[in-house]
Amino acid sequence: MGKIVIEGGYPLEGTVRVSGAKNAVLPILAASLLAEEGVSQIEEVPRLLDVRVMADTVSALGAKLEWNGSSIRVDARRLLSVCPPAELVRKMRASFVVAGPLLARFGEAMVALPGGCNIGPRPVDLHIKGLEALGATAVVENGYVHFRAPRGGLHGARIYLDVPSVGATQNIMMAAVLAKGQTIIENAAKEPENVDLANYLNAMGARVRGAGTDVIRVEGVDRLHGATHAVIPDRIEAGTFLIASALIGRGVYVENALSHHLMPLIAKLEEAGAVIEDRVEGIKVWPCQGGRMRPLDVKTHYYPSFPTDLQAQMVAALTVAQGTSTVTETVFENRFMHVAELQRMGANIHIEGRTAVIEGVPRLTGARVTATDLRAGAALVIAGLLAEGQTEVYGLHHIDRGYDNLVGKFTQLGARLERIEGDAELQIAKSVG
């Protein structure tokens, strides 16, 4: 069983560069299936387990993929199937977004019900509702959703999402680009990753307006072609380094981070006492005085509010704050599983419904802990960097899903940590590499 061994207490200093955004790459790879002409070149692609799963899903449908460093070349002119392998879709929820492109291009898609992190129910009802509004039929049976377009193809529609689901917005947007007429998506997700997807679709010849607002308008076109696109920086990776550096940094420059994607986090770090400087090509952060944050009240919500994907990392940081903090999780109902692991390290946290009440302690102590999901893994690494003594973090496959060389990047900043591979992790490293 692989683990990360951390010797806590070493300050962070220097420069670290953020990789391309995982949550932008995944739908962009799916959107590449829409190109009937030419090939696509996706740049700034992180080497992650989730990206490999999506790449394998696209390949299994017949697309030809070529990796070259941080770029992927996708040739989707001749696809062979509208049914991606169930074992791939069930590994990762984001794989379900191939449904929209396949349905739009071929009039049919048969996609397994998805999997992913165990952080609470995330049904695909909104995906189905949106695609049905475009004229498709959807039949759920034997663990699959079978979509069929009507004779004559999909048509534009006005669609209101009950909640601003990122995945549903993506699936509907990708299906609508080839539908006849105009589609209006109301209460759409505003995340930067959806803006990046819209920019890629437009580079392919689509006509998408309003991405980044709560109303997206799509004018259908007849066909799309390949395009070259550089993926935006990963705001969650950037936020992870900002949080750690605010506690144990001596001046850390997070290169390739975009401050306008991280305003709620930056505001909270400044409220806690950190000094943040927005620069042309990144963000510089100096730590809170004494390495301890002032207490905070944090509430996650849909973008542009504080992101749920930084909740666990912030909880880890607040375990050593000067007073009582609260963190309320409104997006996913089962996303405090990291609390029990932080308690092993001496954190004083109790859960009241959807709120974690955190009584700051002077210090954490090293322990053996296990990542329960992707962002919990990053939180435990931060806690290990803060703690006295040695921490061992297990469950590395979760971290591999979303962080490109996390150990190497923290080591580059002066942290003392080492990754020791087990058999399962060696297999993952080979598949990602």
C-alpha cells in the first residue's frame, strides 16, 4: 500500500507552477468527439488519473489520441461506438459528459451510470432532463442510460436547471451546439471550467454566448471541426498551495494562478491575516503572523462563492487557527469524512449537521491517516506539513485523480515529504505516465 511520508514543520518558500485544470480538460476531451473534420490539439494537460480515464474513454469510442508531453492530439473523425465501456464511466463521474457530444453527432448515446468520489448523491437527473428538452428520449435500464435523438435530430429549447450543475450544463451545451435553432440554458453553472469549454467549442466552430453567466445561449451549427486550445490553470490546485503557504510559507509565488478565479479564497485568506499580491503571471502569498490564522466562518456554495473543492483544505488550515471557526458545506452532504482523520492528528472538530465547528489547537501531531476522497487527500498533506513529527498519508489513488506531482511541487518549495509506492500505486503511475 503506497503512502506519502511527511516530516512536518519545514517552511515553504520559492515558486511553484500550477498545472492545467483537471475539471476543464475532462469536458474538453469529451467535446473533441464533436469534430467531424480535422484534429484537435489540447495543451496544458495535467498527467492525472482522471485525465487518463477520460482519454481511455474517448479512445474506446474510436478516437485516436497521441500524447506529447503536456499536449494531447485528438482525431475523432472516425468513431466506432456510441457506448463507452462501463468500467471506465463507473470509475469517474465526469465521463458521463460524453453523452451530449455522442447524442448530438450520431443521434444516439448509451452511457453507464457514473461513479467517482463518495461525497454524497450526485444524480444525473438534470443531464437527462436537459437532453430530453432538446428532443431526445432517455431510457434507464441495466445500469445504463440510452439516449436517442428524434428523427431529424435535436432541436433548440429553453432549459432551466433546478440547481446550477456543472456537468449538466456541460452536457446540454455540447449537445446544443449541433441542435437546430437556439438553446437557452438558464441557471447555468458559472464555473471558469465551463467558460473554458465554451471557448473551445467556439474555436471548433460552435456559437456559444454567455458562458460564465447564469444564462447561456447556443445557436446550433451543422458541423464542427478540430481546434487548438490551451486549458486554463487549475484553480483548486492553486488554492491548495495558497492555503498551505498562508500557514507555513516564507513568501511563495504560485505561478500560473488566476486571482479572478479565486476571489472568495483570497478574501478569506486576507481576512485570516495572510498577505496576497496579485501579479501578472501568478499570485504571491506571505503567511499569517505567527503561522496561525485568525478564525473564520466559511460557507461553500456554487461558483463564484467559496468552492466546495477547497473546503477540506481550509478545514485542515483552521485546525490551528487562533479561536473557533465554522465551515458549512452546502453543496455535498457527505464531504466531512476528512474530519475523523484530522482528529487523529489532534484537531478539535465536531460536526453539527452540515457545519464543522473547529476549535483551533496550538499544533497538530503526526499520525497515520487515510485519504477518503480527492480533496481530503490534499487536506491531509497540508495537515502533515503543519504537524509536529511524522505523518503517513494513505489512499494515494485519490490524490492521483486530481493533483499533478503534488509531492514534487511541495518538495520544490522546501517541504520534507516522500512518496513510497505500493503495487497499486505503481500500476497507477504507469497508466498515467
